[in-house]
Amino acid sequence: AYLPLSVAFLDDDGRILNIEDMAPQTETSHCASAAARFALEMNQGWFAGKGLKAGLRIVGVDKSPPPQ
């Protein structure tokens, strides 16, 4: 089964720049509204369900492992 996802783009400090909904099996591009360091993908509606929106900061992203 294919799941619709939401992607949150975050800056260096973990602040959410924007959140975009993504439909499965499409080639539509989704971009950050500014320079982003992280992209966090969750089931569609997850961010809204947690009350997370642009401008809020997610703590702990600075502890994520470096890209390989």
C-alpha cells in the first residue's frame, strides 16, 4: 500500500521552514521555502495532529548523525 506523506523542511536550528503534503506515486517536486538542512517525512497529517507548523523548533536535530 502507498502512503501519503508530509515533509517538514527544517533549518540548521531545527526550526520548521514549511510543511508540504506529498501524494504517493507522483513526481511533483516539494521544496523548502529557504535553505534547509533537514527534511523529516511522516504520515500525512502527523505534523498537524501534533500541532507542529512553520516557525516552531524541533529540538534534538543537532544530535542527529552526520550524512554518510
